[in-house]
Amino acid sequence: MSGPRVGEAAAFRVADQLAGKEPWEVFGDRVRRYEIHFRGDTIEMTRGPVALEGYGVRLFRSHDGATGVGYQASNDFSPEGVRDAVDAAERAARYARFPVARVELPSGHGASGGIVEVLDRGLWEYPVDSLDSYFAALRAAFEGREKTSQLSFGSVRATLSETSICNSAGLRTGYGHTTVELEVAVKGIGGPEGPAPGEYWVNDSDRRLRPGELPERVDDWCRFAEDVRRGRPPPTGETAVVLPPTVLSGILPIVFGGRFTGAARLRRAAPEPGTKLGEDIATVYDDGRVPWGPMSSPVDDEGVPQRRRTLLDHGTVSEILYDTLHAGAFGTRSTGNSFRGIAMGMRTWFRFLQPPIIAPSTIVLEPGKGGLEAELIEAAHDGIWIQEIGWSSPDPITGTFGGEIRLGYRIRDGKLAEPVRGGTVGGSALAVEGSPSLMTRLEAVGSRASFAELVFTPPVLVRSLTVAGD
Amino acid sequence: MASSRRRNRRGHQDYPPWVYRFRVGSMGELSDCEGNLYHAVARLAQRTPFVEVLAEASAGLSVRVDAHITSFQTPPRLRGAVFRAWTRTGWTEVSISGLDTSSLRFAESAVERVLARRPAHEEPPGLSSIARLEKTTPMERPVRDMDEERLVRLAKDILSWAEGVPDIRETEVQLSWRIDERLYLNSSAARCSQAVSRVRGYVSPVATENGRAESDRLVHGGVGGAEIFDRITSEEVRRTAETSRALLHSKTPPLGKQAVLLSPSMTGYFAHESVGHGAEADQFVRNRSYLQPLLGEVVGPEILTIVDNGAYPGAWSEIYADDEGHPAQRTVLIDHGRLVGALHDRDTAAALGALPTANTRRADVFSRAFVRMTNTYVEPGESSFDELVKEARNGVLLEAGVAGIEDPQGGQIQLKARMGHRIENGKVTDLVSAMALSGRVLEFFASIRGVSGKQDFVLDSGSCGKGRTDFMPNAAGGPYVLGTAVVGRA
């Protein structure tokens, strides 16, 4: 099965009870979740099925040239439960205000979402066996490494969702999708005598299980965990840094999500199209159709097909992102960027609980001519490769970011040298024209992109960022 | 560890007499399903030595207002439960949304299937709660009176206070209340019914100039009634807006290793990240806490005492019982510089020869239980703020904690401050922009040379995840703390 059982879809069951409440929208989710939690190489707990089915009703009511939007989520599908949810949404709509006279909900006619690969069929059909096999593969990938590194703890959690959306404009759509969240702490016990064991943390969000990639990935994780033990804080100062996709994933989605949206435009915080915010080598897209992207889907959470949008075109602001409401406020059309369950760049697995907000899908940095990793390191000559930041905690309002260097490597004479651990790195990711920022100090963009959660990007070389250490 | 509880003859736990003073009866949202839950537990108890159920329902209202939009986000009408049963190979859990008979039957059948495959013949490790309590948050003014109309009116008043300040172009106000009702039953006859009312206000005035934007934030949150909204005063809102404006012209912070004076909110992040996470005993069982080998040792100065206290009245993360049915308590982690305690659930307590500390918490009934903090703070000392500034001589005052992250294995922390002030020649001088502090916790402990008094004590309201999921309300705080650490840009 590759999609919702249409007649039983959560949203459709509620929609049948909403006659006379136009305009309305219902978003439904039927979710099964399975989890394996492990400690070392043994299973600590298995969970599942965690069965959750619910819906969110959104009502739109006109008042004095504005629209009151009311939302209520519930998991009570009884006629009384739906009536209760609708009454609560009506009450909220009476006092809520959004500056648009009339809401144009997507009808579902015209361009369709088409096919986007977001469902792991093996996982969908055999969730328990798939997770068991994945954990076995993970355990096997650590065999023979006992003297230098170990699995410390972690979890693999699979969510199987049937999403359904319908509205009073005639839209009835739905799709099935899978999400896999992997959390692994790898303990390094090899290397120098004296220091406490080091840990390297892996947090990954994907649409499918990829056990075949584990041996290669575990090689890297173990090397990083061992290097954590040897790392020392860097010297304080401005220095060239290379940021890989894993670090950019903690910065770019929140910063672009904070500024390149209709919500930011309403607050007069969005950049004007044509503004120069980055080097010519910086071309950034938002792409909701990247195969297997955690935010990819045929349609967004209002049922508008997702597309690729250009945010920065050779450093110049091109487009910003809209949902239906904000598009209406500015007389434009939704870009298919309405999502639920988003907070600080992370997404919850039960999405119907929250009304939608505007957010990027997958942030894509167009590959450049910087070459492979070794060429970027050579171009940096002296600086630091930042492998992992504790939490870069970007501020969506100011565009600044910064955090502790969990693991990095000094770059000396164009080559990776000793590991770095401790101290901080930070600066501005997006700043007004003429001010220093990650985008205005881009020296080179690598030639090969890879996925890291909500970004698809090559590593980048930044001319200078502020590092504080010993 | 630090607890005076005793075991009774059945191996269960005796509780102090106050636990029993609450009247046993039925509460609002969950009253209609208690009988069915009770019978489900009773039936499953015939197949396993131990089974428990936690049911949850919530109600509330949240409004967000800015110059353009007024929107509501009411908590979902979500009712559900999680059953946990002991099997031959460990715990098994099944969660359901809906508390109707067919949902409960589904959960019961799923648990029965696992028990049929993996029957347990022995009791699970650790102490099963036998507590019976029922408690609802006392309120001076019922929070349910804050309906849509009243909440919007108050939010708009607050908005107008901020927007009266020059250069404040955009302000966001969020006011919310939520009553979280949880009912815990187990096969040892425990019954804990609690309804916790959390109320919170958030104001973020954004100042802009020449394309640069800066924002300070004001947050008040606690367990109680509508009276908590009264803590947001016009003076405080205007002061926050003035700070946003001043941040437009703030200087860059001094970088590198230096004297750092932590404000109460930063002290809270420090307590939470440095000791709180490291003392969650599941990290001990996983052999990944830098604190574990130091239990019983002196790790800091005499002036440093850090506690976790789920029973702190009115604090944002006050609970009446944890999600294993143990009544909330105060647990001392560092007592005058000595590491004396850890936070436990029944499993970790059993594994380490300790007693549960009422720190088992679930983000919701769809998430697994972990050992979690509640209200974690540094106890006040005796210095004054002025004395600490003078003692620091040169360095930086870090204010307005934003975020923190810990590394229990390596004993490192990272804390982020939204702003601060330089300290020069024993005086507080220029306003500086956002900073990140990093360093080894034990080195920071060793550097602590002053803790201010109770007049400065503040508990902030926030949230905390386990890994990157399972976020739940947490409070942290303390007075001013003076030490030495590396500071960088953020």
C-alpha cells in the first residue's frame, strides 16, 4: 500500500461532518510508530505500535476586511467530538485576525503534486522486521572495533504516516510517507591515555532505512569519536573555516526560515528581491521535491504542490516563501511551503496537533567549483574544519549563530591536522549588504552535495569566522 | 542515594503521611474512563507481575498577537494512554490515542500478545509505587476564566506597552495556559491523579535600524492560575523594549578565557546543563556520565549547592507525582561542593542500589519515559552582586540565557546568552551582543568564587529535550555566579 485508505482517511471522515461551515480545511494523520532504544549493543526497549490518529480543523471567518482563523486539533472522531472541535475553532476564529479579506484555498485542480519518493515500502509493510534488521546491521558494523570505539546508546524510530487533507474548495488529497530518525552516540576509547572517553553524536532524519550505508558511516563515526579524545581548544581569533553539510543543516534552515517568508515580510523583516546578501557563488534554493528529503512531499500541509524556489540567485535575493494566508495578504500565490509541527528546524512526528506555519522544505545550496573536500581544505590553507557544533542555536531574527566546537580539525598548510575540541565558533549567517556574514564571506562552494537532514549542500569554505578558545 | 524512603514488607515504598491527605476521587477529563483503565490493568495483572497505565488529557488556550495578526493555538483535544508491562525480556509499551473501550481493548490485546510470547515470572526490578494521591493546582484566579476575549485584550495591552517605545517596529506577545491532567494506575494499587495548570507569558519586542534587527525577551511562567499573567508589568515590558533598542548599538563581547558572571537565567542553564543532565542516572547506567566516578567526592567550592526539586511550589516544572507514580521531591545533587545525589527512575535506582527520586517523565503518553529534570537550580549564597562584579574586576556579565547543551560523557557544556555587559575595573560597563560560553564543567566548578544571595534568586521557565526529542517543561535558575570560562560570539 502506498497511500491512505481513501475512504477511511482521517481528514475525510471529519470533512463529511462540516457541511455549512465553509470555508474550512481539515488535515488528518493516521500514524503508526515503532522504536528500538539500545544501550551499548543490546536492546533497552522496543516500543510500538504507538498508534495515533487525529485531525485539525481550520475555519476562516471574515470580519471587517480581515479573516479570523480558528484551529482545533482532536483525536475524537465521534460526532460529538467533531462538533466540540469545530465549536472551539469557531470561538477562536471570532477573536483571531489575519490581514486578508478573503482566503483562496487550493482546489486541487490543475497542477498536481505528482510522485515524490517519500515512502520506504519495506518499512511500510514490515516495520518491526525492518527495524530489527537495521539494528542488527548497525551492531554488525561495530564488530571488531571494541578496542577503539563502541556503540554507547541510541535509538532508531520509524514513523509510518497516512496524511490526508481536504477543504471546502473541493481539495481531497493524501499520501503515505515514512520517516526514520536515527540517534547514535559512539564512544571513542582508543587513542591517547588519560583523557576521558569521547563521544560523537549522530542525529539523522531520513525517509528510509539505509542499512547498506552503515559500514562506511560507522567508519567515519568511530574515527570522529576517537578524535574527540585528542581534541584541544583552538586559539582565539578570526580564521578561515570549512563547514560541512552536517553543520550547515543546523544553521541555514532556521535563518532562511526566519527571513525568507511571507511572515517575515509582514513583519518588515524579509529582504527585498534584488538585495545583494551573498557572494556570487551563493545560489540557494528551497526544494520540496528532493527525493527522500525529510520535508519533501507531493503537496504541502495545505495541499499545494511543492516546487523548487530560488531564494538567493548568485547572492541576490530572488523569491520568498508563502503559505495560502500570507500569499493572500500580498496578492500572490502560495509557494507550497505551509508545514505543521515545525519548531526550531525540527519536526514532530504527529503533525496534526499544530496549525501550519511557513517554513522551508529542503534548503539546497547549488554546488560550485570548489572541488572535493580535499580541495576546499587546500584552498583554506590555514584554518579549521568544523565537523560538529554542539548547538549552533541560530537566531531567526538577528541571523546570528554560534556554539561550542564539539569536533573540528586544524587546517595547516592546506592539509587536515590535529583535532580541535572546545571553544566556540560563531558569527552572522545572513546580514545586510556590506556587513560580514557567512554568505558574504563565502570563499568557495564544494562541487559535490550531500544530504544532511534539512539541507542538500556541498561543504563550503568561509573566509573568516570568529573562533574563541584558549 | 539522598533519600530517606523505606521499603515495606512487599518491597514497595512507604511514603510520608502527607501523601495520603489528598482526597481520592475522580477528576475532570479522565473521570469517565478511569473504570475501564482500572479493569484493563486488573486483567493484564493476571498475566504479568507488574503492569501500569498512564492516561493523559489536556485543555488550554494560547494566543499570539503582533501588529498584524491575532492567532490562537489551543492545545489539542487529545486523550490517550500508555500501558507498560513487565515481560521476560524487559518492558513493553503500547500507546493509544483515544480512551474509548475499543481503543483500550486494542492496547490490552497488543500487550497480551507480547506477554504471550514473553511471559514474565518475576517482579520487575526497582520499587513499584503504592502512592495514592489526587491533586489539582491551586489558583488565586481560575485560569479557565481567561477565555479568548480576555486573553486577546490582555495581549493587546501588553503589545501597546512595548510599541510605545521608539524604534520598536514589531512586537510579538504570546499568552498561554494549559491544564495537563494525568492519571496513573498500577497493579500494586497505586493511583495518582494530578491536574497541573501551567501559565506563561512571552513578550519579544523587535527593534530595527538600517536593516539590523535585535530583540530582548520577557518571559514569565509558572504553575498556578491567571494571577501569573499579572507578573508582566508595563514597566518590565518597556524596559525589555528599551533593551532591544539598546542592542542595536551593542558592542561585540570580549573573546577568550576570562572572568564570567552568570545572571540568574544563565546560572539556571549552567545548573541544568552542567550537573542536571550529568546526574540523570540513565547516563550512569549507560556508563557515559563524567559525574558517575565522582559520586561522594568534592567537585566544587563550599558555596556551591545544586538541587532538583519537582515539589517547588509554583515553579514552571512543578509536578505532584512523576509518571511512575512517585510523589515529587527535592533531591540534592551537589551539597556544598560535594556530589551527593543523582536523579532516578525505578530501573536506574534498582541498577545502582538507590531509590527512585520521582524524576520519571514522559513528554506525553506517546513518548517513552526517561529520567528527566524538573526545577533545577543553584541555591543562593551570601555575596552581593556588587561584590561579585568587584571580584571579577575584568570580564563579562552574561545575561538572558537562550540555550544550552551538555556533553555528559566528556563533561563539557555550551551556554548561550542573548546579551551581556563588559566588566571593567570592577564596574559594569558596555552592553555587548550575544555570546556563547563553553568549557569543561569541572574546571568551571573549580573556578567558582562567588554566589550571590537569595535577593537575586530567579527561576526561569523553559523546555528541555532528551537528545533532540521529547521536549517538556523545565525550570532552571539561581542567583548570580562568578567563575572563569571561554566566551565567544554567538
